[in-house]
Amino acid sequence: MPDILIRDVDADAIAHLKQGAASNGRSMQAEAHRLFTEAIARAHEERAFWDRAAQIRDSLRGGHHIDSAEIIREGRENDWEEPE
């Protein structure tokens, strides 16, 4: 497995990493590995979410859309019952 070297890490970040490692019963390296892996996974999931949102937005572009506030207003004016 490849290695990574991170230089000039803030002393407070190192202290938090040590504290987290100790409280989770891990070495600093294992704690850093876990945090790095989870952060990369979250970033990937977030990117996938925004990519999918853009696809949906693009698929709806140019279509006819109705403002839901208008529908609710019309329903109230005509005494329609709103679902609870």
C-alpha cells in the first residue's frame, strides 16, 4: 500500500489527533488513517450527490413547472382540505 507524508501539520491538529487516538484505543497512525479514509469517502459521496443534483436539474431545464405556493393558495381559496 502506498504511503503519504503530510508536512507542517498544525500542533493543535496533532494534539487533537493524539487525543482522539488515545480515546479510541488506536495509534496515531491508525487514527489518522481512519480520519483520512472517512474524509475522502465523505468528499466522494458529496461530489456524487452534487453531480446527481446537476443531472436532475439539467433534465428538468426547459420544462413547465408549477409553483407549489400557487396550488396551496388555490386550494385554500376553494376550501379544499389540506392533508395533515
